[in-house]
Amino acid sequence: NAGVTQTPKFQVLKTGQSMTLQCAQDMNHEYMSWYRQDPGMGLRLIHYSVGAGITDQGEVPNGYNVSRSTTEDFPLRLLSAAPSQTSVYFCASSYVGSSYNEQFFGPGTRLTVL
Amino acid sequence: GQQLNQSPQSMFIQEGEDVSMNCTSSSIFNTWLWYKQDPGEGPVLLIALYKAGELTSNGRLTAQFGITRKDSFLNISASIPSDVGIYFCAGREETSGSRLTFGEGTQLTVNP
């Protein structure tokens, strides 16, 4: 199993550009989520999904869109990049339920917006 | 939203020393997780706790689910240089589905 994979690993954008961060998992996990990590602020939840066709907002959703057309994939879209979106982005997945819902993380995408 | 207070923010220790860190919440959690993040990598799960009072070990690491269900502790015994990294606690409330709340992390430095 590859686990959780993310592409690209690094990306530089200009203000106003759009892009999609890709995330895929091969563990048949229902739950997938996107976090951003900024220095001294831990991991903050952007959007999450409990299954194909179902998405919801997290703590910091503004400026980001998601969709979940398959169980395996959960792309994150930046519609119009802003310097405040410079961050490291992590995708994570887990089973849904009261137990065994440990989240597994991808390696991250390091995004710089100029 | 829910906040997790993780302390200390950073630790500088000598190889061989024991380490303790903790997380507290303002509400009751039914799951506590501890992760480690190496530079340039994603967080890796170390220990998962699901019951109040539970004490679980993973090698030199031991974590406990506080009996009040509002805190958790992680201990590392006999630290080694590869223990360097950021340690995160994460918790799940009963009403939050699969959503986790993360602490801000403890940066651990181990001097050989």
C-alpha cells in the first residue's frame, strides 16, 4: 500500500493564480481531510469529507474548495491564490467510527504564493 | 472552536534523559492520539488512546489517557538523537465525528 500520497511536493504561485493540490489514498478510508500547517500554529483543518459526495468545512475554509467524487481522491483547489495561503498542506485519511479512526498523513505540499 | 493546550512548546535535553509533555482540553475527548513529525515530513502516528485511564507503550514511548478525559500525557524514556522532531497531541470529541483537534506541538531537541 502506498498509503496517502500528495502531489506536488513543492509549488510556487503568483498572487491570483489557481491550482489544485492532489491527494489520494489506497486504504479504502471513508474520511479524508486537508490541513494547513503554519509555524507555531499546529495543524488547522481546512475541509473534510466522510465519504464520496460529502464534504464539509473545517476551521479555515475560506479561499479553498474541495470535492470528493471517489473514495480514493480528495483534491484541494485554490481559486485565487493569496500570500496568506503560503503554508504546508497535509492531507490525511482514516476510517469513520468510534474506534480505529487514527488519521494517516501524506508527506505534504509546500506552497509559496508570491 | 475547541482548543488544545500542549506544553511545553519546546524542550532541549541531553541524550539519555527522560521527556514528558502533555495536552489539556476544555471539553471531554473520547480519543487521544500522539504524532511525531520529522522535518519535511508529515506527522506519523505514535500512540492511540481510546479509554479513560488507558496507559499504552510503544517502545520507549508511553502515553496515558487522563481519567478526567480532558488531558493526555506522553513520556519518552532514555532519549536518543533520533527522537528530535515535533510531537503533536490530537483529540476527538464525541460530537465531532472523525474530526481531530491538534495541539500546537512540542519541539524536542536532543543534544548528543
